[in-house]
Amino acid sequence: MISYVTHGDLPAIRITAPDGAQATVALYGAHLLSWKTADGKERLFLSACSPLDGSAAIRGGVPVIFPQFSTRGDGQRHGVARLSHWRLGQHGTDTNTDTGGVYAEFELTQEDVPPVLATGWPHDFALRLRFTLQGNTLQMRFNVRNTGDQDFTFASALHTYYAAGDFLKTSLHGLEQGPIEFGPPLDNIYAAGPELALRTADSTLALRQQGFTEWVVWNPGADNAAKLTDMADHEWREFLCIEPARVDKQVLRAGAEWTGLHTIAVAR
């Protein structure tokens, strides 16, 4: 079921599965604000200090990074997608899955980008981001299409903030470097592997990706969190960012498209 709601001051779409699982997506940025599994447990972190009025990027949930990762380029930091208003596209039951999932797809083109941002990204494109809920699994399917007659380069990421309970009691498994037990602040890039396991005090999440090239793992730590105006000083202990990404820009030929998948499943 799809319903129109308001989250803060932001128009949003709520996706509700037959088992009660829910996802809430703001049209501003096609930003996933909340994902609750059927047991009612919130799986994502959203800062209590983040503006929810469209005046600035949202801190938490899943920001959409496109066409630039961080400051790796001379354009808008983290790109224009998270600062633009998307449109609701197709939605309903996904017949491509065995048991059927509920989905909603969001769309953005160059014409939707605010003029003040569009000057830094003078290319024709079409983005589609589909969220599918099925059981205790959430899938994000991000598609980028070059609709112009010139090649362009782009980077992308789905900057997922997981509710960790306590960052210091969280561990990540499945990287080539071996398990990570968290403590100090970190901002690391790892080669993409087939599957990761995020273990918190009360659950384990299986993380999978296709199409992306890296995992980015980030937490600001206490000192850096205190410098952020959209995060309370104590909130650094409540989350961990693990994002599927292609951090360096790669060429997308005129008329071509690229798709990245990010799947999160509750394993325990």
C-alpha cells in the first residue's frame, strides 16, 4: 500500500507491506527517512537535529549521492540529487519476486534540479530509485540514464545510516581486511565484496550490493560530531554509515544507463 504523508514539513510517501513493514521516503531527495521491519523496529538513524523542511540536506536515513561523491570534483558536494525534489513514479506490487514485494519508484531529471544547482551539472539525465519491501528485506535499485547526446562522468552512493544501538558495540564482517570492531572515528573506503554482516547488540543485518565498486564506512566520533550543527553531540554513538558507492567518477556514454542495487536483510 502507498500513502501520502508528511514527515516534519516534507511531503513523503509511505510504503506499507502486508506484514506491516514500512518505509517512508521524502520527495525531497527521494530520501529514505525510515525503514521499520514487521516487528516495528526502526532500522535507520535520523538525527533529531536535522532540518526536515527542504532547506538543507537531511542528516540520516539514506541520502542519494549523485553525480559527485563528497568533494571529489568541482561540483556541489555530494551532488544535486539529494537537494532536488523528485516525483513519484510507478508503484504497487513487484511481480518479479517469488512472493511479491511492495514498491515505489521515484524519478528525477535535469529539469527537476533547482536552477542554482543545475549550472554546475549541465547534462541531461534521468534517475530512477525504486524501494521494494519484501518480508524483512529492503532493496534499493538506483538507475542512471544518460538522455543527452554527450558522454558524462558521474559518481554515486546510497549513504545509508544504520541505527546501531551503540556504535561501540557494533562490528562489521565480510571485508577482505577482516572484521572491524568499532571505536575511533573512521571514514574508510573498501573494495566491494559479495556480502557484509553488520552485527549490533540485538540483531544482524546482511548487506549486499551489485553495480557499485566500493563500500564506504563512516562515523564522525565524538569530537567531529560536536562540530556538526545538524547532529546532537551524543548521536554519534547511535549510528554507523555503510554505503554502497562508486566514489570516483566513471563515464556513462550518451544513451547508456547504469544500475546499482543495495539489498538489506535482517538475518537475526
